[in-house]
Amino acid sequence: MTHAFQAPKGTRDFYPPDMAVRRHLESVWRSVSINHGFEEVDGPTFEHLELYTVKSGPGIVSELFSFRRAGGKTEYALRPEFTPTLGRMVASAIKRLSPPVKWFSIPTMFRAERPQRGRLREHVQWNVDVVGDASPAAELEVLAVLIGVLRRFGLTDRDVTIKLSHRQVVTELLLGAGLDEARLPAAFDLLDRRDKLPAAEFDERAATLGLDAGTLEVFRPGGQSRIDPAGVSEHFGQLLSALDDAGLASWYTTDFGIVRGLAYYTGTVFEVHATSGRERAIAGGGRYDGLVELFGGPPTPAVGVAMGDVVLRLVLEETGRLSTPETYLPRPDVFVINLLETTGLRDRTVAELRDAGLHARHSHRATKKLGKLLSEADQLRARFAVILGREAEEGRAVVKDLAAAKEEEITLDTLATTLRDRCHAKPEDQP
RNA sequence: GCGACUGUAGCUCAGUUGGCAGAGCACCUGGUUGUGGUCCAGGAAGUCGGGGGUUCGAGUCCCCUCAGUCGCCCCA
């Protein structure tokens, strides 16, 4: 009895075109991170469950996939985020690391929640962290690589905005507005939910906390565009100046309605949003100076950001920055067409081309109709077609440049080296 | 955990008050000898998500179930 299996809820099968898009995203993340001087790390896909409950409390357990080995009692959990692993890794290796540590990773993450738009149970997430630098220079490095990635994807400061905030600034603004200190958590929670609540309900809840509508204007995007450096947060003021000096002013706006739910953020917090406003945050991050210490290391300042592939892809599609998935598949350098009755020459030719480092393919169809085979080469978007036909008797093959629609005869002896040189001379034309 | 909506060909979908399951795209073959996005002709292709019920008869109506999507909760 056969049984039709389906992928588990909230997971994805990556068939070749989707896998090619995923590799495109990952390659942008990776190459920009490296250009900015970050080094790639990874950790285990699952950790001890306590690694997450220590940081987020027991309530987190219902949000993640946890399990134990059959017969064992140790509890594990598939990683729902990378920051605890990073904190653990830094804490245990801090003595042989020379700060600032600049690491990035591209791990898969898991969460047990119900899937919805922009939110699945398994996704790929780019993480970047600067550990060991308490100055605004650390935030600047993280935001610079973040903007570098956005730009490389073709996004502009008109497509996306980084909403910058600072928890101490938010705290001071709330207290300054007359909020009772005991009500700070409730106020943070309310600010976090502003976009989800009807305006009237938001105002009503704010009023019960003792906050009037006028006071709340400062918590809107762009509200209070500059913080007095000598006032609320010198650190935040310096960060804004550094961003402006680096020429990145157009990429951010202050938004003190951004507080981020994570308890471990200690200062700067930020989110990247599409200006369309229709999607969840593309990326989020901030400063978490207490995390390494929490995992047994010395007090160590840190700043990080994370960007998931799901929302990113939605935004790239919405803004027209992603072409059809098929165009991300690797293009063959050479498509060998065999018009001869035997396959020996074809197989030797393909082998030589591959040995020369070229991406070489041939048809698996039985037809000898040249038109059909050229059509197949065209569909695969091959650069060159090599036709093995009657010229082979004189030791030559027809080489056709498929884009230029030009062809010439080349001796079989020099075929591999000639094509290798031509393909490598061409710039990468992946989209 | 709660709610709404949607499941028909590989893809996007149509299918009237229940009456023989369709279109476009894609695919395959041909339009006689070795030249690729066009054109013409033909062809293949579906347990109508699954199960049960009502009926002479169900893609269509009713119940259950599975899956997906979008919200709520939660959010790393």
C-alpha cells in the first residue's frame, strides 16, 4: 500500500528554480558580508532546550520544536534563532578571539508557530554580528553591511527604510511624558502593537496608561528626528551623526515606536521595512550587551542583525528586483549536439569540455533533428552549441554562439581550450 | 489554540437552477535531407484534495477529514 507523503506544514520543497533563487539570495548575503570584513560561522542545527529558556523564559517552549533522544532525558530544540548559539560560541572562545569579532552566518531556523504570510516553520536567515565593541562604530558596521546587502539586491532608499530606535531613548521619552515607571513594560508592549491596533483603540489604551495623543506623536516615524546628544543618549546621537557622515542618511529614519519584543536588546534597536508597508519587517536587530555574559562569558558588548529569506523574497518580487526563478539556474557554457549515429565522440567531447572546467551538457532525447536540439540548447540558455556532424570526419565541429547567432568550424583538438578561453573571458551574466 | 477563504490537466483558471469534464499557456508529434524564441495542423494529459451522505444522476447540494492561503494569538 503506497502512501502520498507531503512536506510538513510550513516547510518548503526547493525544486531547481526555487533552489536557484535561494542560492542567489545566499550568495548576495555571503559576498557582501565578506566584502565588509565578516567571517562565516555556523553552529549546530539543534541546541539544548535550556539555551533558549535561559534567555526567553519557559514560555518560549511552545513556540519551538523540542524533543529528546529516544530513552534519553536531555531536552533539545531545533534552533529558532542564531543569537543564543552565537552568544554561546563567543562565550566559550572569548579568550582566543581578538575583539571586535565580526561574524556572519546563513543558518536554517525553525519555529513551531502556524505559518502565515512571510512566516514559515523553516526558513533561512542571514545573521551578522559585531561583538566586543561598545561604541556606535559597531552599530555603524552592522548597518553598513545591511545597507550593502539591500543595495546589492537592487533595493533603493525609496524601496526600504531602516527604522532606528533606542530603548533608553524610548524609556526616557515615556518617563518624560509622565509615565509611571511601573507601567514601562505595558507601554513598550503598546508601542510594539501600534500598527496592529485601530487608531482609536491605541489612543484609548495609551490614555489608560496616562499618555495623551500629543505626547505620542514623538513615537511616530520621523518623530523627533534628532536626539540631543547631550540629552537622552549620547551614544544614539553619535550613531546618527556617523550614519550621516558615512553618506547613509537617506536610508534611515528614527522611529521610537520601534522597541522589538526581544527582552535582550539593551540599546539601539532597528527594523527594515518596505516602504509599501504591506509586509512584515525584512530585517531586525540591535544591541544586546548582556547576552555573552548570560551564556557564561565576560561582560561583552554586541550588535547584530538578522534577515530572513521569506519576507526578503516577497519584497524583491513586489519591487521587481527578482526575475523569473528559471533565470537563476546555472547557464550551460556548452550544449553538445550529436548528429552522428554513434555516441563515442559526443561523450569524449563532453568529457574534455568538463575537464576544462566548463558546464557542458548534451541532449538526452533520441531525435537527430537539429532544429529541436538547438531549441533545447536555447531553452537551457547555453552560451555555445557544439554540433558534431559530417565535419567530424575531417576533425572539426561547428561551434555556434547562440546569442550572437554566429557559427564557425573549430578543430576538435582545440575545442575545449578555445571554448574555455571564450567562456572565461566573458563576464558573469547571471541576473 | 481560534477564525475566514480556497482545493478541477504540469501551470493559471472556467464550469449556468445537479445532466457525457473544458480553455489558455506549457509539453509531445508532424509541416520530407543540418540551424533555435514566430506560424499552421494534430496528439497526450485530470481518482474534479480524500471519505461518507442525499439523488435516477454530484465537480456542483449536505456532513466529516486533509492540505493550502490570509488573519488572530505569538513573534526570535
